[in-house]
Amino acid sequence: MNTFVVVTALIVLALILAAYSLFGKKPKDNTPALSLNESLKKLLNDHVDYYTNLDDANQLRFESMIAAFLDRVHIEGVGLEITDLDRVLVASSAVIPIFGYKEWRYNNLTNVILYPDTFNNDFQFEGDENRNIMGMVGSGYMNGQMLLSRSALLHGFSKSSGKSNTGIHEFVHLLDKSDGATDGVPENLIPHEYATPWLKMMHQEINRIERGKSDIDAYAATNEAEFLAVVSEYFFEKPDQLQDKHPELYEQLSRIFAQDPAAN
């Protein structure tokens, strides 16, 4: 066999192997899904309405996503001892906005830091009347960290929370930030063709809020990023009410989060 034939055969074989590696059947990932113990499941059942409204199969998926989040993200306390309920509510705040995206991971988060109550810009939670911060996504030297008020976190999952949920609010900011800009347009979630209509809808509703013509919390008019976070709280906490009063806004958020909570 001459040299040309040998070289040609080797090239063909290499191409076949390369094609198989790219398109051939890959071995299954046998990594078992993480699961929660019974005490954590009970806390979910007792405190997270979003979870209890899911069917059995989606409850199992929610539990697995909670366990995966807790396995990757460290939760610590300042001036308090972290409890299982703290862990469950922080993780639920994280999972609820991304539940429509099975493969999503918060790659821009390593730590969640809980404070007993509201805090100020210097992260002080005692003896200052200007302690009005309930949550914050870190930037600069605090990048990769989230700060939350435990009292605000607990209130967000209480029966008296209304349309507000601080945990969900801050994790929506984190989703918004994942494309590099916290600007109210989560480009990693929103299809490109819907970005411009979403911006137009935001500005129209912000104008109504400023004129006192909307039931959306006035804080949403602060800027586009806060608008997204505030209406996302509304979307997940009172989906039926949002769909009834703001059907177009509900439809856009349903696209962004790939969820239809009013149907549950």
C-alpha cells in the first residue's frame, strides 16, 4: 500500500472519530440528583406557597433545585445563627425565579449573608435610624455576595406579605446582573425580539405609577432595574391579581421567566 493511500485512510479515520465525538451518543450522566431530608421538605410545605401549589413531579424538581443551591452557595449570618428555615427560604427565593429554566445556575453568587434586620450602607444593623436596606446584591469588593435582612426574608414568605418578597426581589436583581448590566432587561432570559417591547411597557407603567394610576408599588418607578424586581415579586406572589390587572405585563413576565404561575 503506497504512502498516499495510508495517509488518506488515516485522515478519514480521524474525521470519523472526530464526528463521533461531536455527534455520537454520549454516555449518560449518572450523577444522582441531590435531595432534601424530611425536615427541610416539611419547612417547604409549611412556609413556601409556591412549592405547595406545584404538582408532585414539580415538587420533586423544586426540592432537587433547592438541594443543589444549598450545596453550591454558602449561607452565613451576622449577629445571628443560621437555621434550617433560613436556608430553605433563601434557597426558595433563588429557585422560584429560575424554576422555568432547568439548567440555570447562579454563577455570579458564592455567599448569602443574613442580617437580623434592616441595615444601612455601612452594613450596620443596630442603632441607626437610617437602617432601611432589606437586601442588596454585592458589587466591587462584595461581588459574588448577597446581603439580606432575615426579618424581611421571613416576612416575604408570610401570609401577610401581600405582593412583596424581598428574597425574590434580590435574586431577580442577580438574574438581571448576569448579563453584565443591572438594567431591568435580563438579556440571558428575555428573547431579543421582546427586549424593545419590554422596555416600552416598563416606561409606560412607570409613568402610570408616577401619576398614581397603578397599583404597582411606587418603588418600581425608581429605575428600570427596580421595576423588574418589584413587578417580579408581584408576578410570583399574586399572579392571578397581576394577570387580571396587568395582562400584558403578566404575559411579558411569563415569557421572561418561562412560567405561568397563575395557572397553578
